[in-house]
Amino acid sequence: MCNSPTLVANIWDVTDRDIDKFAQSVFDKLDMGVGDIKKWDESLGKRSVVTAVAQSREICKLKYLTGAAPVVYGIPFYL
């Protein structure tokens, strides 16, 4: 059981580098880059997980296949 208000998951199996680029794009848009240790910057304001997922679909080569697999379940969440 997950105690999180929001969950990002794929609705079908995706095993490709495209989904890795998608995930990295979501992390970058949320300012959660892997390996980057950054302090919270109040000037960035709130960042929406839903918006980050929606914008990251464009980075996929197969945006209507691989890019359409990730969906956001739950309530909209802001970081």
C-alpha cells in the first residue's frame, strides 16, 4: 500500500531507452536531477508533477506509444 497522494506509473510494459529519457526529463523539470545536490530554491515556486509528466512526453521518440504509457494517479501534487 502506498501512502503517497500521487503515483506516476506506466499503464503498459515499456522497456526502452525512451522511458529513461522521459524519467530524466521529469526529474529535471522538477529540479530533482540525479547526482545534483541542490538546496530548495524558493524563487522557483511550486512545480507540478502532472505538468512535468505532460511536458516530458514530447522528449520521447515514440511519444504516442512510449510517451503515452506513464500516467499520474491520485491528486495533483506540487513540489
